[in-house]
Amino acid sequence: MSSSPPAHGWFAIAYGALDVEGSALFERGAEVLLVPAVPGDVLCLVGEGAALWRRLIDSAPVQEDAVSAAERVILSEMAQAGIVTRDATHPARVTQLAPPVLSSPLHELVYALTAQVAAEHGIRCVFTKGPALMLQGLREREHSGDVDVWCDPARWDDLAEALEPWGWAREPDAWRGTAVHHTATMRPERWGCEIDIHRRFPGLTIDDAAAFEIVLRDAEPLRFGAVDILVPRVSTHAVLAAIHAVRPVIGAGPRTRDISDGAARLLARAPDTLERARELGAVVALRDELAPLAAPGSLDADEGTPRDWAWRAESSRVRAYWVAMRGLSWIVRARLVIRFVWPPDDIALASAHSAGDPTDDPTRARWSRLRRGVREWLHARS
């Protein structure tokens, strides 16, 4: 932690903080819920500690001679915990404290923490889907089960690594090291909230980096947990939400009328979605849903191949994975075939757990995975 001259006094810092005083979600006496600026568990301040930390926000800087001997002891403990500093320029300074915006305070703090970790490592990011869609008037449902963050495609591995000390582990992925998979899923070890790190959005026809720059260019701020995060502007977010709604799901068949109508309603709720869809290369995937917003025949000229689209429309995982490998070199394909048929321990066990098999035996998990794959392939052929 940075140490500035004592004359700077004391300041409150956190990687996310919420005023939960009087909240029915917490026991009586709980006042401030916060994430330290160093890896650790969420803290809940009560009594004298909460009052002192609030004072560091309202009257910063609080000079050394303005605190009692007992408060100096508390400040020393808070400094060790990573929630106060004497550095006036500390990037995690908290200058305002507000009640939760979301119905799940811990979920809100995960947004704040992820944004702070990304900023600490100089990784640009935009948060997509989730509660922001409700706050922007694009859907009625607020809560989501995870946090989706779209970061600079060149830095997605860096962000995954940076989040690990804070309590997440990257889910084993057989596609890792290739350009096929679009997300890295971070499983929580203690937070209870997954983080999906995107390097692109499936369904767009333009380059990953170009798409990210377009979305970042006019992203809008939302304040979650005393931290400003960025979300796509409403027209961009409507397009991304619509394309996510209609994305193919392996084995599910063509999109239904209900799904298509839902995506069309999303596009109609924001202005300029047709223009933004064209800029992002989303027209091909959303041609039917965009038709009511366009002149007849005007969408026919939009061409391109939506990323991660064709292989997801296949009838089984075996067929989908083979189609996804077509653009890779034969050497990479051979390596992937071996990895899928007889995967490493971590991938085999993750696959078993995903299928509802709690086994801790990698060999058993491999055989089970192989049997599932054969059954799925035979079913798809029948």
C-alpha cells in the first residue's frame, strides 16, 4: 500500500462499498459493506469502525491529531485490512457512499471489484447484459446469476489471471489456446457469483477488437458499489441483448417465434438500433428481427459470417465441435480431438460435474464423458 506524508491525513479506500444501514438483508447494526483494496473477504463495518470510516469520507483528509488514541488503533487495523490509506492519490479512494442499487448487494460489489481489478491492471472493459438492461429500460427483470464483462480482446487472459487472487478460478476449457471460445468463465471460490470474461460477442461479423472499440467508444457510466462502471449505450446494448437472445444453442434447433419476437421488442425499445446493428456487423444474425425497423429489401446488402454461429446451430456437441475446428490447422485439430476424447484431469472432472456427476476420479470422468459424447452423436444421427 502506498504511503504518503502524514500531513495528507487519512482517507477511506475500497474496491467496492455500500451503505447497508437499516437494510432488511443484514442483521441489525450492520452499516457499511465493503471490499478491501487488497485481496480478501468482504467486510461489514459496525459501530465505531463504521462511524470512523464514514468520517474519512465526509471529512477527508482526517488528520492524525484529529483522532483519539483508540481511533488510531482502529485506523492501524483498517490500514492493514486495506480499507484506509494516507495516500491522497490512491485509485481506490471512496468519496461517496450510497445504498445498494441492486437487490443483491454482493452481486453489486462483484461489479465494483471487477472494474477496480481491471483498472488496476490497465485493462479496458465494458459490462454487458445483467441488471444494466433493466436500468436502461430494456427489460423488466433485474437480477442475473453472474457478471458479464467484455474486455479488450488482447487482455482477456490477463483479466482472468488478475481476478484469481480475489477468489475466482478459471473454469477448465478444452478450447483454451485457440480462437474458438468467446468467454472465460471464472468460478467463485467464496463469492457465489460467476464472472464471464468476454473477448467478443457471438453473432457479430466484424473483427473482435473493432467491435470492442465501437462498444467502448460511447459506453455510459453506472455507479455500482461506489465505483463507476461502463455499460454499452442503450442502442448498442439493445443490439447485443437481442443477438444474445437469438444465439443458436447446440441441439435446440432453429430459433422459435417467441425468441425472435422477444429480440425484436428489445430492438424496438431503443433508438438507432438499426444503425448500430449495421456498425457492429449484427444485421446478418438479426435480419428477421430488424426487418420491422428497415425499408423493405434494405437489409439484403448486409453480408458477412457471424462469429460462433454456424457451429452452435449443429444438432450435437460432437458435430458442433467438429465444425468449430474447421478453421484451425490440422495440427491444432489433432491436438483438440485428443483433448476432447481423452481430456486432462481438470477438464474431465469439470465436464463430469457439469453433467451432474460429482466424481473425483478423472479416469471415471473421462469414460463417462466419452459415453455421453457417443450417445449424443448417435441420437443426433437418428
